[in-house]
Amino acid sequence: MRRVRSKDTAPEMAVRVLAHRLGYRYRLHRPDLPGKPDLVFSGRRKIIFVHGCFWHQHPACKQAERPASNTEYWNRKLARNIIRDERNIAALVAKGWDVLVIWECEIRNKAGLQERLIEFLGKPSEVRCQS
């Protein structure tokens, strides 16, 4: 499991490339925010998490199937991941951030992903300044 990456994964990179191409600018993995969000749009007070379907247990996703062996270990581990995700999102919302979770399986649909980003973030030129 040492080889499992938490940063710069292929799904995360795909979202980052698309967001940048659309003209959005962001910060990565801010350690001062709960869960070290993947993309932080400070001026917009918006955050995007890019979750792997297996590790974060995307509901009703075929990629989220749990292993048949060592089930006790995997059930505990994956349940902790879900609880941690919920806690981090709740903490961010309580601090006034809007949060979007993009699942690994959703990245294949580039047009749909682009639509979701624009809907969530607004037009790239609509940046609100913090005062």
C-alpha cells in the first residue's frame, strides 16, 4: 500500500488540467484546511476533492467493490475513510466553503465534467475578491 498515492493521481491530474484549461486558477493540497483538499479556489470559497471510487467507496459504483479476502480489515479501513471524508466536508462547510466531490469514474465523461466544473465554479472571469 506504500505505492498508493494520495497526491497527483491520474484522476486528480485530469481534473486539474481541465480546470486550468478552462481558465480557473487554484491552490493544491492546502494543509491548513481539513482533509488537505485537492483543489482550492480561495477567491470563490470553493473546494474540489477528487476521490478514487475504491478508496472512498463511491456508492453503487462497480469500481468500489470490496475485496473478498481479509474482509474484516478492508471493511474497517474503508469505513474509516468514509467517516473521515464526511467529517472533513462538514468542517469545510462549517467554515463557509462550498465543496464538490468528483469521483474517479466520472472523469471519463470530459464534457460532463467540464459542465460540472463550470456549474460549480461559475464562469472563469467571475472571481470575487475576499475582503
